[in-house]
Amino acid sequence: MEENEWMVEMISNEAGLSPDIVRSLVKKKIDEFPSLTENAALKMVATEKGVVPVKKKFKISDINEDIKHLNIVATIQRKFEPRKIMIKGSPSTISNLALKDDTGIINAVIWDTKKVDQIQKDALVGDIISIANAYTRKSFDGEHYEIHLGTNSAIKINRSAPKLEMKQVEGKIDRVSEVTDTPRKYTVRGFMTRLFTNNIFLIRCNICKKRVVNTCDEHGDKAISRTLMISGILDDGMSSIKVSFFDRVADKLLSLSKAEELDDKINDLSFGLYEIDVTGIPNKFNDVISLNARDIRPTKYSL
């Protein structure tokens, strides 16, 4: 199944809409914004319907905790025969695969009968399988993690070598869940899934450093500065964190959007279409940790 088709299926299942209605919403978006690709329009519809369009590719060695949205490319090392089970009182068919990449081996459980049939019919040992929107959980014995594929997951099988190369990033990429109040720089990668539009300018008096509305009660408007300040939510597929962007970094964030007006740029970035690396310093307030961005850069993954 191609990426656009599994996104239609994902939106349909999670938003309770028929695939035809989803496609009509996509067409409406493209009619409204002719420069949009079908994939971008699908992501916009997904975000509007509360379906997070997560796009991150993991390695097997990354799977050491619960992940709600997992994309991964691996080689089929072994196929197991399907078996019949009862799920909520109804008969169903599931199967298992042993998958490997250059970092390890993992068991995958396929719960969707259609995907079981597809794998039995089309997949061979040694084939490359691309998995999208799967999830992970611990095995029955609790000793290790497994990949689980349900009806909302998607697979693609091919016999050619996978394009596993991803954009190279200097230094370590931290997971959002690893960010603590330890005073050091963190670099996290994820999608901006929401931007807050209230008070996007920090207005203050440069003499007394107080925040003001328009003028300072003590010093008037002689030393008033306006600093662009944008905050939003970054999601890496497992956790999310509030990130604040100031001045130069905020301008850099806004430059990702080709829209001309500031409000249009913010609305565009809020659709969850932009994956970025954020390097920042943690800030803790009322026991909630956030990041103050020091730099950002766009990055791109594709399944």
C-alpha cells in the first residue's frame, strides 16, 4: 500500500470517516491551495481531524519502550505460519515475522488478517519490508519489546535494497522523553504539531526589563523593544514538549513557511507538516519542562 493510501485509511479509521469523504476533503484542500501536493493535503486533513501525521523512522535498537507510532524499514529474516485465535469472541488469523536491520533483530506480530494474507502471498525471506504506523509493547514474558501491526498500520514489500540513508545530523539526537532540567544543550527531532498564536511579541522596557503592554509606567515608550516570541508543541512520535523560539530562531522557524503574512505562516506551521531538529536549553516551571530553542534546522524522512 502506497503512503497516501495508508494515510487515507488511517484518517478514515481514526476520524470515523469514509475513505471517499477523506478524499473529498483532500481535493477541497488542493482546490483551496493549488500548490499543495496530495501528501501535504492529506497531512493537513489528518491534523484537522486530530490524527497526528507522525513520520519518523526508527532502528530496531531504538525500540526499548512503548512507541505509539512506529515507522521502520527492516529485512524479513523468518516467516512463521499463520495461526487461528479468538479476539473478543470472534475468530481471527495472526502471524509473526522475525525482522532484522543493522542494529538488531525483533519479533513482529501481525494482527490484521488482510496484512497476514498479503505477507503470506507476497513476502519472502530476505525481502525488505517498510512498516508504517505500527506500535510496540513488551512480549508476553516481559523480557523484550515487539512490533505490533494492526488495521491502522501499513506495509510495503520490495525486493530491492532499502534506502536506509537519512539526513546526517551532527551530534546526538535526544528523545523528548530524555529531556530533563539538567543544564545542558539538548537536540530533539520531531514535528511541530501546534503553535500558540497569542502574544507572539515580547514587549518590554529595556531600562527596567519589565514586560509591558505598550509603554512602561516608569520610563514611558523611550526604550520599548519588541521581540518575536513563538511557542509550540514538538512531537517526536513518543512524547511531546513545549518549545519557545525567540528572535533570530523564531525568524528561522517562520522561514520554513512560504506564506507571506505572519498569521498565515503560523497557521501553516501549525499543520504538523514540518519536521525539524531543535537545539535548546531546558526550562522548568511548575515541574513542567520545556525547551528554549537556540537553533533549528529542517530535516526530512521518507518511508
